[in-house]
Amino acid sequence: MNSHAPRRHHGLTLAELLAGLAILALLAAASYPVFGGLLARQQVTLAADRLAASLALARATALARRLEVTLQPLPGEATLGPGWQLVAADGDPDRRAVLAVVEPGMPCLWVTLRQTARGTNVLKFLPVGYSRSEQGGFQAATFTLGCRGEQRQVRLGAQGRIRLCTPGRDADCDATESSGPP
């Protein structure tokens, strides 16, 4: 072998390493808003699924136990954004049992409830499984959940049918008047 042949060095120089890190930082900065949107969409979808499951549990419990079951905000809260609970009552106001408590744990989550009976964030299921208003009529409700511009709706028909949809993506799913919390 020739001892005068130039040696080949394997690896990166400091300049190449710094250039690669700079490109990686630019790509990370450019993808952050997209990642934030994906995370918000996933959080809203998870919260909507949990709300739909809570509504199904409330209806099934009302039917099975022949009790009135109420979905209502957590104690001390005015809205459903921080979470909700299912409470069963057998006619005696002193004998109310908390069946489930759901706390989504998402600081940006907001939940609005639009229903045929206005003014409350409470939804009741009678022992026959129908949701009813305080006035006694059938009650349909639409819950709109949102976080950082992402929205999802949970719709409850008067006879208990639950449907999930996304405003702007599903044809028969209406968008709310505003894109932020009420």
C-alpha cells in the first residue's frame, strides 16, 4: 500500500452538524401549529366520545334501575367545560347518588348545551329512557365541544338516540354562531 495516499475521514464536521440542527429547528417551528391543531382535534374528539358515553350510561341506568338520572355540571361549576357528573334520584331529593364523574382535564375545553328547554346545563333522563324538560315535554339537545378552533357536536334526540358530528365537515352538522367559548 501507498503510505502517501490521502486519508478519508468519516463523520460530520461541526459546520455540517450545525447546519443540520438549524434545518431541524426550522422544520420543528413550522410544524408546531399543525401539531397543536391535531392535538386540539384529538382532545375535542376524546371529550365528545366521553360525553356520548356518559349520555348512553345515563339513559341505560335510567331504564335499568327505573330512576331519574341527571347529567349536570360538577359541584360549584356553572358549565360542563370543567366536567360533568351523573346523579341518580329515586324521587326523594335527599337520596341522590353520584353514578359517575367525568373530568376531561383540558384547560381549553368549552362545552355549550343547546336544548329545547332553555337556561340550564342540566339534562334529565326519566325511568322510561327519554330525556325530558322541566316542563314535561320531550327534550332534544345538542352539545357543542370546542378547543382552539376545533369543534365537535354530540346530538341527543328526544327518544335517546345519540349522534356525533363535526361542524364544517359533516353535511348535516351545523356550526355554532361563534368559534370560541360562550
